[in-house]
Amino acid sequence: MKALLICPVDSTAVPRLAESGPLATAPILGDCVVAHWVERLAELGARQIEVIAPDGADQVRKAVGDGARWGVRINVTVSRFEPTRQEAVDKYNPAGGPDWLPAPYDVVEMSHLPGCPGLPLFESYANWIAALTAWMPLALTPARVRVSQVRPGIWIGSRAQVSPNSELIAPCWIGDRASVETGAVVGPGAIIEDRSVVGTTAHIAQSWVGPDTFVGRMTSVANSVAWGSTLIDWRTGSVLHVPDPFLLSSLSESKIAATTDRFGRALGAKAPTRKRTELAKAMGAPRGGASDVNLPA
Amino acid sequence: MKIERDGERLCVSEINELTAANSSNFRDEINSAMTGATVVIEIDLSKTLFMDSSGLGALFALYRATIKREGVVLRLLNPVPEIEQLLELTQMQQLFEVVRR
């Protein structure tokens, strides 16, 4: 069976989500939008999926590969514009061929997550938070073995480090290889993406913390989208670029290199040559690396 | 930065930024301007577009100075949304009376 995915382009309402790549590769609960859709279509029986990518086609290809992970064949096609669903149907499946998935899964605009058609992802940061929060219970599909639901409404990545002295309040999601340190309070409505660090006694509520983000000790991230050093209040749209990396910063290698001048000296070390885990340690995070999950009491 | 005294009130305004470059000066000038008669200190943050941890430290130092003088109230007026976010991120909004006028 065939299916077609249309990557969204318009990021004017959520520019931070498109800084690292096209919206289709925006990170959501341990994977990206396009990967979640490919997985869903594969579950429905698709074996050949065409992805229309008006921008960032290479990054979309990198995100989904050849589709072998889901047992499908994927072809990413560059388009000069984002076609509507009807335009794509007219072009690719005008006769409603029997070898296509039945509507509406034959042609899908990835403006929402599978199973949540009423929750647009990219119309505002408030919508982004609402969609992800609603989708949390649906994200744990059989194909996802790196995350498990440890208590009702609490999902934790298998290689996450969660201090037994932290407090997790449902619903919350702690991604793979993420760290939650002692005294931290995560939830309700908190999503910590992969490899992020929540420092000692930090509070995260009604917020999304993007991947590779360091949330410093004693900080409070509430009603916000936090990714790297950018903090966005999703209620007002107010954007703050946090100047002090010990409060909020990126842990990714590229960001480390880019911000060396700013805080490398403060760490008293050669930041550009440091690996992520070493930097996290210097900032007060526990040692990185895989380990068992320690659940708080 | 402008400091005006109006009876028991000390008004600090026209602070464009509060960073490592001016936080010591900010703190010292306000401390010098405080007298035994000062009951209210109002820091107008409506023009403050950038603040870092040094600026937050200066506000915290001012907070400590006011709690040593019993009965002195410290108010932050009209912070722009970004500064309000920073105060919330650091949980410092719990220390101050944040007022919008």
C-alpha cells in the first residue's frame, strides 16, 4: 500500500522549532514528526511512502532513512511549495487507486500528530504544548522500546537517570538519556526530551524542554517552551534568550562550540574540546552515560 | 539611570540594562540614596531590555538590604515580558512585589 506525507513549511508562528531543521524534523517525545507519521502509516499497512519536502529535504531524508526501520520504502521528494492535501491527491492519486491507503491516510499533511487531527502543532507555541500533552499517552507505541510507562501518566526513557529524591507528577515524560537530579520536581504537564538535564531542585511544569537542554539548579520553567538557551512563554509568546548558561543552555556539541567565548572561560576549561557529558558535569549535572533508571519513591 | 526621592519613596528609573557592567554601580547608588526615611523603593524596569545574573544579583542584594531595614518595601514596576520571564525562571518574582501600572 502507498501513502504520501506532506511536510509543513510555515514556521512563522513557531520559529524556534524550525531553527535546527524543517518542522517535519522537530523533536517530539523522542522522535520527530515525520518519523511518528511513518510509524503510524506503517502500522496501517503502508509499504511505500512518498514524503514531499518543500524545505530541508536532506534533513528529512536523514530523519527517516530508507524506511527499513519501519519495514517500508521511503522516497523524499523536493517540492518548491507545500501542496494542499487536495493538490497532492489530484497529482499522485487522482483515481483513488486500490494500492493506496484509504483516506484520510492516503495523503497526510503533517500539521498534527497521528490520532490528534484537532490539535494543530505549528499554529502557536500554546498549540504545540497542547498537542504534545494530549499525545503523550499515544506516543508509547509497540515499536518504541526505549521508553516505558513506570506509573500511570509517567513515562521514562530506559537510559534516563532520575534521582530517587526527585518528584515526578503525572502527566510527565522524561526522554531517553535525560537526567533529573535530586530535589527536582517534574510535572504536571512536563515533557523533557532526550539527553536533557534538569538540575537540582529545578521545577518544570506545563512546559516542554527540548532535546540537549540544560535546566540549571533551582530554576523554575513553567508554562514555557525551553530549548537551548531560548525560553518562550507559550501563553504570551514572549521570547527570552537566557544570557547565563548555568540557568538554561544547550548541551549539544555545536552550541558548545558556538558559545565558547561566552561561558567557556567561566568554566575555567577548554570548552570546545569538551564532550557533552563533561560539560554537563562541570555545570553540576551527574555523570553522563547509560545507567539504570532510579525511580523516586 | 535616574534616582528620584519623593518623600518616603525612592524611585529608580531609566535602566536600559542591568548587567555585570553596571550592576555594582546600580547597587551602590541606590544604597547611597537610601535614608532612614525611605519606606518604599520602586525600581522601574519598563525600559530594562536586558538583564543577566549580575543584574539579578544586584536586585537580590537590594532585597537583602531592604529586609535589614524593617518596614522598607521593594517594588519592581512594569518589567517587560522578557525580564518577567527571567524573574520567574530564577524564582525571584517570589521575593519582590512586581507591580504593573
